[in-house]
Amino acid sequence: GEDVEQSLFLSVREGDSSVINCTYTDSSSTYLYWYKQEPGAGLQLLTYIFSNMDMKQDQRLTVLLNKKDKHLSLRIADTQTGDSAIYFCAENTDTGRRALTFGSGTRLQVQP
Amino acid sequence: EPEVTQTPSHQVTQMGQEVILRCVPISNHLYFYWYRQILGQKVEFLVSFYNNEISEKSEIFDDQFSVERPDGSNFTLKIRSTKLEDSAMYFCATRKGNEQFFGPGTRLTVL
């Protein structure tokens, strides 16, 4: 079945760039997403990329997709303490239920 | 900005009791979902709902679970006889186009 994997923890200093990585197994994945979860809050959609793209930029966020290696990354430029959260990678296909398959989440800690 | 809302934020129940978790979707969204996240584990898909019927469900969504949209606004998840292992965060989500928007979740604790 589908599987999405992420490293569990990343620590960076304020002002540095953060890169959060994700790998997935489903070659029919059509859309790949990044969600942010702050303590006690729900899942906030940050951005997503269609599988025929290899890059998408949205302000401080850059998503890179290597479809051959099934590798997705989220780069946060000029990381701020407010970026501290858990970041989830998720994927779905363009058919059927369109339900998301999530990774286990990467906890980003930003040190001042 | 429209949001998905969920009530209650926290529900504590005794094993064997029925619980109903409620969600108010974003008004012009047509696709609804329930997910759950057991503490320390991944967010898992439970069920999707479209046009007043279930469109797909996961292996987790057994006969103890049901969903409905009784009044055209609320979207509910019912667990008929809760088990200890049902303790989790339950997230409602709605979709328009390619974007799924999640509610803040209901934390269900089964004692």
C-alpha cells in the first residue's frame, strides 16, 4: 500500500533555512501536500504540488519534487520562531476517494 | 476566512458508550472526510462522504462507525460502542478542488 516517510525532528537557528524531507512509495501519487500543525491546533494547509511539476515557490516556502526518486522537500527560508511546529507531508491520487495518506510528521524546532 | 469547525474540542467517555463528533464544513465544499490520529502515530483516513453517501472507507471504519449529514450543515461521526483503542484526535476535513481543509480536531478519551 501507500507509504509516506519523514524524519522525525529538525532543529535550526532563527534566520537559517529549514529543509524538511519526505519520501513516498505510490508511483500514482498525483498531488503532494505540506501541512503545518501547531500545538493544540488542527492541520493547516501550507502548499501543494502537482506531480508534473518539479518546483513550486510561495513566499518563504519552496517545494521541490523529484518524481523519479519519489522525494519531496519543503524549504522554509529565513526560518522564524513562529515556524516551530510539526510539518506533515501527504499525498493522494487523482482518482477515487482523494483521501490523503500522511507521513508521521517532522517536528521543526527553531532556536532564537 | 471560512473554516471547518468541530465540536466538542474534548470528549471523555466510558468504554462501551456511544459518542457523536460534530463538524461544520465550509459552506460551498462538497467532499467531507474524517481522519484520526492516535497519539504518537500517523494521521489515518477513516471515511469520505459525498452527495449524502459514503464514497469510500478504510479498514478502520468498521460497523462501530457511522457518518451522516442530518441537517444539511453538520457532518457527524458516530462511534456506537467505544473501545479504549478509539482514543485519538479526530479530524474533520472538507475539500474543494485539490485542497483539503482540516478542522481543529476533537480529542476523544475513552476510559
